[in-house]
Amino acid sequence: MASLDLDKVLDKAWADKALPEILAAPASALKGVSDRDGELLKEAFGVKTVADLAELKYVRWAQALAALDAASK
């Protein structure tokens, strides 16, 4: 089973929340994503939540390309 240190990837206010609540949280719940960044993500891509960002096709494409590169080494 995969695990993740939520304190490292979430703002303090979100680190103790349940996963469904985190996924429904605004993208700015992620550490390093400001409220303004969240607004820009919404304007550019329609991303409103952490789950929306995870499902964004451009993110998935970039992850696939990085995985292909890693596998080729």
C-alpha cells in the first residue's frame, strides 16, 4: 500500500483532514500553491479542487512522459 507524508504536501490546515475532504479542497491546500495560483489554475484549466488537478489531462500527460523517460534509463 502506498503512503504519503501529508505534512510534506499539504498546508498545515489540511494535513489532518480525511482524504475525501482533501480531494475536495481547493488546489491551494497543496503546499506551495498560493490562493492566486489556485485562481490561475481555475481560469486556465477549470481546476477547482485537488482532485480536479489530479485529473487534469496535461498533468497526466506530463507524468506519463516522465515515467517513459525514467523507464528508458
